[in-house]
Amino acid sequence: MKISVELTLTPLQDDFEPPIINFIKKMRASGLTVKENPLSTQVYGDYDEVMGLLNREIKNTFEAIESGLIYIKIVKSDRSDYAADY
């Protein structure tokens, strides 16, 4: 089953950029389809593969930061080819 996931990581600390950059680099290195914009990162692929990656990397990130939160939206389909028609 294919899924699309949108993530927004928000470390609640002064030095917030390094954890975000590291998290995005881990997503890019996964071999999955990853798209970014200034507000979020999208990951596309097989459910088990995407969720396994997120499980590992969210845990690693939370262990590396003082405090933070992550917003996650999951859609049951591969929306990586979506383009607005307006």
C-alpha cells in the first residue's frame, strides 16, 4: 500500500535548525521520494518502508533535542505527482 506523509518538525529550543536539517538529510538518504518546501517535508512510498523510516528517525531526533513536536499527516495514496491545476 502506498502512502504520502507530510511532516513538520518543530524543535522547541534556541538552536532549532541543526535538528531539522539532520532530519531532512535522513529523509533524503532513505531512497524514498522526498519533497520539501519552507513549511514541511513530504515522504512518499510503501507504508511499511515509510513508517519504519519515520519510527527510527523521529525517535533519533527526539533523543537528540531538548523538547519538540512533530506534525504528521498521512494520506493513503501516492500523491507525489500532484500538481495544482489552477
